[in-house]
Amino acid sequence: MENKKREVREVREGAFILYFEKLFRNDPLDEIFEITKEAGADELNISSKSLALAKNIDEKAEDLDAIIAEYSKKRSIERIAKINLAILRLGLYEAIYAEKVPVNVAISEAVGLAEKYAREPDVAFINGVLGAFSRSEAARTAGKKAAEDNE
């Protein structure tokens, strides 16, 4: 069980790293993945599963940004640091579209990434946005929406 949790965390963190890099480059995620592999992806635990998750997040970025904009009362999307935006998109993607990830777990994992990679005030911002989402009707129907999208 612990090995499975560790593997899922590694996939998530790898997806975050790839997606964060994507926010700075106009290159396709496949190319970023190849460059990362050449540079030592094994040390960063970036796998093909990480790439798949990063691609899924990228495909839903517009929808995810609309949700972020709704729950971010203090910052517009354009003013959110790229690292925070990558974490928010990942957390929301998992909360809404990942069938096996409960909303509270998606938020907890996103906050964990923020604690590792973002600045301290940004952790509270990310937690606030995701927490506001989790208390919404949208979060309560997230599992239903994910199931419908996967049909």
C-alpha cells in the first residue's frame, strides 16, 4: 500500500515538474519530457505516467483556469505565479477528473507540493483557493462529472 502511494505521489510530482516547465516554454510536453529524460528524469521520478497526467492537465487548462478565477478573490489568473498556477491546475484536475482521487486528497497533495516548491505565503493562497472550491457545489459534483467525462 505504501509503495502504491509513493508511486502515485511520484507520478503527481513528475507531472507538476513537466507542467511547470511547459508554462515557460512553447514546446509540446512530449519534447519537454524527452529533454527531461536526457537531463536525468530518473532522479526526478518523471515517468510516462507523469507525462500523461501533465498532458491531461494541459488539455483542461482553460476549464481549470475558470474555476481558479472563480475562487481566487485576490489575484487574477495573470497575476498568479506560474508555480502556483501549475499546482492549482494539478490539484483541481485531480479533484475533478481523477476518479480514484477524492477531493480532499487532491487538495492535500497539492498543498504538499506547494509546501515543497512554493513560498510560504503562496501555500496559504493555494490552500485557500482549493479549500473554497472544496466547499462548493462544484466539488460535490466533481466525481459525477469525472465519471461522465470518462464514459
